[in-house]
Amino acid sequence: NFVHLQLAGPEKSTRHPSLILVFSPAVSRRCTDTIFGAAHIQRLSERDGFVHRTLTTHNMDTLGSPPWSLLCALGALLAALWCAGRALTGAWLRPRRLARALRSQGVSGTQYRFPSGDMKEYVRLIAAACSQPMPLSLHAVAARAVPFDHAIIKQHGKVALTWFGPEPRVVVADPRLFREILSNKQGQFGKQRSILRIERLLANGLTTHQGDKWVAHRRIINHAFHLEKLKRMLPAFAECSSELVRRWGDSMGQSDVQEIDVWPEFQNLTGDVISRVAFGSSFGEGRKIFQLQSEQAQNAVKMANVMYIPGYRFLPTKLNTRMKANAREVELLLKGVITKRERAMKDGHADNDDLLGVMMESNIEESQEAGSSMPTMTTDDIVGELKLFYFAGMETTAVLLTWAMVLLSMHPEWQDRAREEVLRVFGKNQPDSEGINRLKVVSKIITGEPLIYNFSSERLL
């Protein structure tokens, strides 16, 4: 069986060359129809025991179209199969394989549920915990702050397996293992990748880096938190705090009692402090960045509640669009501040007592010590670390101060002791670093020592 192709001369027009196909009768007629489906059959005849089919194409290029179309279709099919295979492996085969490996090592926990894992239960428990006010007399905050982890530990023990989508997560509540995990320098305990996707929209900084990049950034940023450099920032702390106290005093008016919602007040306080100590004279841009990062933090909480929906972060929803727009605006503002500071440093007019200046100086010194002409941290890296200062410093400090106020409200006798100590050490003068080190009572309140709780910290769980 064979097929023989003959190119016939033009009959009426050179734009329509003809092909005569000669093939044995045993060859299926359907074969040529499939291969040359774009051609027009002119006539069919049989002579000398062979079937002769004459076809005219509209253009000689048409003859190449069906095979290329077939190849494109085949390529698309292979790509689709490859994507489907990766999705199947990531969302089903790999989680089951990891679950078997962890259980073989004695780690118990929840069963993997395709495709969201434990995210639905996580969201449900968070909503249930926040649906009712927490009694002030109850100090068992774990069930309120981390209800899912609290329930998992009670059910499966202090080392338990959970699932954040198809990604396994081992919850460790054994203090003896904390030191081993946190002191491990072999990179065996990585950061949760699914959480990192959300964090990068907020701040692609030290908390999201791993390996050598984390080590380099940690070494550079550590310079900004040396005690002597923190002392230089004390005037900014004092000024922001004094403004807050004056504002509270003005809101009292002639009344002896005034109710104040301290949570937003402390958020504004910490945002103002970070804006001043991070950017110094660029305080205006810092305030705008603070507002955008505050909104990003709120949106990140909303995003975390719907992360169990596969591919949600890629959908053009209002939430996703807003978070990406905020991230772009913050980056533009920060790059503008960094560019101005770089020019000032070249001209010798920069005041590098703020976090930005200290970090940029440390970055230059680190690169020089390494003998590299390129900076260790790029401009994008510095932008990520500055965004992290806002997100990490603002929320955590505001929560700490708010909780301290709650405890002082519950224990008025500690208010009296703290007030007496502050007046004794400073009188009406501005706080300084030497005096702050002598505030023993205030330090106990901030750290929440058992003198306030009057019981072991184990009861917090």
C-alpha cells in the first residue's frame, strides 16, 4: 500500500495549482480526506488498478496548514496534560504521600481533605471565637487568639499534623522542641509557602526570606537595632507619646470621665512612631505609607479567610485588585523616599539616624566588606524591609499596649504603682534611656509577669 503525490500543471490559473493523488485501493479513502481536508476534491477516477484523486488547493500554503494545526493541537493537549498532572500531584498525590511519611514517624493529626485541607474548619473556628466578647476574668487567651491550633493540640497532642490547603503544617506546642527548631541552622525547618504568598503582598522582607538571603538581610538590619542607635530614636518616641496624652487630655473637656477606644489610638501612635523613626524628615510620605499598610493588613485577614478556595488569589476580585494596587502605590512611595535619601547621601547632607539611613549605610558597608561592587540589598529588598517595619512593628506594638491597658484597668493598684514610679524617676521631665532602665514596675506590666496574672503561664493554654 502506498500513496503517490503528483503536482499537475496549472489548468486555468496559476493561483490554483492541482495535486493528483495516486494510491492503491487498499489505502483508506478516509486517510486522504483527513490529511488534505482543506483541499477541494475536483474529480475521482480509477484506472490501471489505482484510484486517482485530483485536488485543488486555494493556496500552496494551505497544504502546510493542516499538519501545523495538528501539531499545535497536539502541543496544547500535551501542555494541558502536563498542567493537569502537576495539579493532580500537588493537590492529591503529594499530600497523601507526605501524610503517610509523617504518620510513619508518629505524627498524628487531621486527614487531608481535597482541595482546601483544614482551611474551612480554620475559618469556622475563627468566626465562632470572635462571635462573642471574651470575659475579662478569663486569661486563657489561646482558645480565642488561635482557636484552630488550640483545638488541634487538645485533640492530637503537642505535635500535630494539619493541612493548609494541600500543604502540610505541623503544629508544635512542646517547649522542649522549640529550642531545637529555632536553633537549627541546617535549613530543615522552612517557612510555610502558602502563608508567604499573602505576606509578600504586605512586606516581602526578612520574614519571607530563607537561606542565605535571610542571613544577609538579618546581618544588615541588625545594625539598626543596636542599643546606641535605638537611643537616638527616643526623642521621636517621646514626642509621639506626648501628643497622644495631650490629645486625650483635650478630649476630656470639663468632664472627669471620658471613654476612649484605645485600640485605634494605639494603632495611630505606633504608625506615627514608625513613620518618624523610619524616615525622619520624610514624615509626610511615611504617614501615607502607614495608612496604606494599615489597609493592607486588614485586607490580608480577609484574604486568609478565603485562601481555601483554589486559585482565589489569581481571580480579578475587588479584594485582590485593591491589595495589588496598594502594594504598587506603597512601592512607588518608598522608592521615591529611597531615591531622595541616596541623593542626599551622595551630597553629604543626609541625616542617617533613622532606620532607613542606618539600613542603607549598613548595606553599603556589608557590600564593601564582601568586596562586591553591587549592593547586598537591592532597592526592591530595601522596600520590602521598610514595608515590614510598618506591618510587624505597628500591629504587634499596638496589640501589646492595648492588652497592657486592659490589664491595668482590671488591676487599678498596678496603675497607682506605675504612676508613682514614673513620677519618681522622671518628674515632669522627658523620658531618657537611663531613666527607662530604672522603671522596674512598668517593665513588669509590659512583659506581663506573673505578678499581674498571679498564676503560672501554663494556665494561659
